[in-house]
Amino acid sequence: MKTGIIGASGYAGGELIRLLSNHPEFEMSYISAGSNAGQKITSVHPYLTGFKNQLFQATDTAAMNTCELLFLALPHGESAKIVEAIDPSVRIVDLGADYRLHSSQSWKRYYGGDHAGTWVYGLPELPGQREKIAQATRVANPGCYATSIALAAAPAISAGLIDSSDIVVVASSGTTGAGRSAKINLLGSEVMNSLTSYKFGGVHQHTPEIEESLSKLKNGDVKVSFTPILAPMPRGILATVTAKISSSANYSALRKAYESAYNDETFVTLLSEGEMPKTSSVLGSNAVHLQIALDEHTNRLIVSSAIDNLGKGAASQAIQNANVMMGLPEGLSMSAMGIPS
């Protein structure tokens, strides 16, 4: 299947190239990068030695329409500028934010500008989503934080075991989550040996996405207080999600809810009791590692969640969604096992 990557010079774009190079059904026929067009792919992604003589192509809608499948790995607001020119027969997975939200008010508040619309939300492990993705031609890939947090909270919400109107999240992400553009606060000299919160006070753009995806699991609003932290590492997210438990909940019921939700999922693992998620354990994979606890002092569920923000948080999840869309085995070209860090 002729496959294109738009925005291939970014971190997620590079990971898409790496993973798709081993895909048995998707042939990369078009790899574009607007500002890097004409440059060698290895000048930006030196680890992609199999592409050492290949150049990034210019971003061109006519070339896009020669593809059967497109991955858009663009900053928010950029996908919507080109989608209308793409033939409706071309399947698209958008790694950007443009089509994730249902609420136009939330889009204007957190992103600004006009809301482009809403596509099927590409988180297959949420109840009912895999079937919708399989029927879709255009899928909105979730945000990295949203993936780690939604999968950490979903089983407890679905089972009615927590007060979903008061979910508190603190999550740390590696610097690749901020994109590739040069910023003083992302320089190695600034980041190393330091942790800092950012978009403090409930203003992070993934907040409405998390709330919308989880609100579909129950009647009533889901409210999330989310504090992101920039961590001194390139890749990975570790999220801690807490919520007050319902009167009927206990540790056994909580554990059973998570086991029931994820026992048959290839890429989500509820770790054995006593084991804790580590970002190093999911590096380079499409995996989600979870652990739960019940804080009996405050009657709160605590969930720890680890993902690779460029894997399950971006590129490998996009390929997982494409596999589902095309009726292929869901795990083609990716692994649930991490690599040593």
C-alpha cells in the first residue's frame, strides 16, 4: 500500500519512518518535510541509515494523492490547511490535534482559531473505539499525555469505582514531547538536572481531550486537574492519576476492573503487584505499563502509567490505528516490549 508521511523531519516523523521501514504492507512512497525539503533524511535523523541517499520531498497535495494512506505529523493547525485538498479515498491518520476535539469552544480556548472538525478518536483500547477505527477512513491520533492518562483512568470510570468529577494528574514528559523547534528552555544546559512544571494551572491543551475521551464512558462530566512536568530525558511519560473512590469500591474490585479491561490487550499491561512502571521499560515500544494502589488514608485510587511519548504516544499508535483501519493484524511493525536504555 502506497504510504506517505507529511512532516517527517520531526521526532514523531522520524519514528514513523523507522517503524514503517519494517512494515510488510505499507510501502513508504512519499516522505515530505516542508522546511527540510531537498535535504537528506539522515541529516535530520542520522540513525535512519537505510535512507542515507534519500531526500525529504516537498509538501505537495498532488503527491499526497498518489498515496493510499497518509500519516500527518504536523504542528496543530497545519493538518486542517491541507486536508481538504486530499482525495476522500486516501486514508489518513493525523498525529496532530486538529481533529481530536468535539467541542469548538474547547478548541478555541486551548488552541485558538477555528475548529476544523472531529474525526474518530484513535485510542483502540478504550471501550468501543476499536470498532469505530476499523470503519473509519480518517482517524485522529491521541495526544501523548492523553493516551497515558485516559488508559490509566478508563477502567475505574467504566466500572463506576471513582468520582470522575475530581481526577488529579501529575505527569512528567521527556523533551521530545515539546517538538523539535529550538527553544531556550529546551536546551540541554537548561533541562539537565532539573524538573519544572509548565502550562501550570489547568491550561494544558490535552486537558479537554482527556475529559472528552473519558466522558464517553459514563453519564456525566469528567473533570481533570492536570499538571505537566518537563523531565530531563528525551523520551517517555510517567503519569500519576488519582481520584476519590466510590463507596462500593475496594482494592479487590479496582484490581479486577483493570484486569478485566486489559487482560486481552496486547499493548497494555497491568503489572504484577509490587512492580512499578518505568519509562525505561517502554522505550521504543507501543506499550503502556500500569500499576494501581488504594490509598486507604485518603480513600483515593492511585494509578501509575508509563509510555514512550514517541511510541504509544505518537508514531507506533498511529501505525496501530492504520493497521486497524486496513483490517491488518494490529501489532504489525511494532512491539509491546521495550528496548534497554
